[in-house]
Amino acid sequence: VGRDIADLFTRESWRSGEQLLDVAGLTTDRVSDVSLRVRRGEVLGIAGLMGAGRSELAKAIVGYDRRIAGTITMNGVPVLPNSPHAAIVAGIGFAPEDRKHEALLLFRSILDNAALCVPDKTSSFGFFNRRKALEIVSPLAAKMSIKAPNLDEQVSKLSGGNQQKVVLARWLARQPMLLILDEPTRGIDVGAKAEIYRLIDELAASGIGIILISSEMPELIGLADRVLVMAGGRITAELARPDVDEATILKHAMPQSASAPG
């Protein structure tokens, strides 16, 4: 793409905003006693090895995994447990790691997929309104440079990068206050990665809080304002710029004391 590889991972320093998300003592079958906070405009990175509980933490926050203990609040308002609908209403969006099986309707169009979370804005008298959907989705597709002949293109025919953009467009149509991105650049080419990084930077600058889960440490180091390291379903360290580097992340990702939650 004509850019130095190091430039892909660089974003401006974060400016503190008011607190947005507060997770306290969150416990499920897969994570134990996790507490974290996210402010407006902040990119909070979540690091860890496979099986550390990163995706499970995301699914617990959005109500997909059953919450055994702990509280979650958005803007000081409690989010009901075990309810993805409650999380969406609270302003939380979630792009899961496995976009093909957990996020996309592969044999439906770009338009259908991107309009999925805003039925109240894309229907008339209980029926899908194509004109309303186009008014919402078309500007988002253009903003994110989704490469397709038109919005009726079947999502299964798109590249991995463009499929991920469709998932993000779905949530931007909802205008969330917080976005949880689980491995958002997995399986996409370097050009599409650069576009996703640019979008993350723009969303954070607009005041949206972002939780970025990634196995690529240069990605976390370049994009995140803080990084939480997980091991055994627990948070083992909190690292802030400029103290975030690969060696430190790995050190806390493999602590001898880490153990799986009971």
C-alpha cells in the first residue's frame, strides 16, 4: 500500500474523556473477578494467549455468556445480565472473532446485514423499507470503502476485509457509545488492515469507547491507550503507554500464578 509497515500501527495519544463503561467483579464459567473501565474516546486493548478468556470476557459484557457475579454499568446505568438486547440498548456493539459464523448472514446482501441492528429505522408498518435502509447504509458503505458492485451483493462473495467492514457498518448504523472488537483484522490483507486501523482511530476521536482484543501485539501497542493482559480467565496486568511492549505483555500473559477460574 506504499506505506512503511510501522506506520500502520500508529495513532495519536488519547485525550481523557468521562467514564463510559464500568465492569466490576465480572465472573462467568470462563472468567473470574474481572474489573475494568473504559472512557469515552479510549482504546482499551485486551492481550493474552489462546484460552486466556479474552473472547469470553467480551461475550460476558454483551450478555451472551451467563453472568454469575459482578456488575456492568454504562454511563452509570446498570446493564441487565444475560441479555444481548439490554447491551445493545445500553449502547454496546460487538464484532465477534468468528465473523462468518457469529456475525454475518453469508447468503444475504450487504444491505440486509448492515441494517440488521436498526429494524426500528429501516421498517414501515412492520415491513422492511429498502429506501430507509439505503439512506442509512449507503453513507456508511462509502465511508468505509466497502468494495462491491452494489449493496445487493451477497456477503459470502466479499473478501475478508470487506466482510469485516460490513460488520462494523452494522454497528455504526446503530450509533453505539462502546464498540468491542474481537480480532478485527484476523484473516484480512494489509491494505484492509490499514483501513480498519484508520477507522478505529476516527471512532475513538469521535468519542466512542473501544475495547480491542487482538493476538497481534504490534496492533495493541500501536493502537491501544491502555492494555489489560489476561491469563487463566483473569486480568494479570494493566499497562499504559509508554510502558507497553511485547516482552512485558508476554511476561504477564504467562504468569506462574495464573489459574483458571473455579
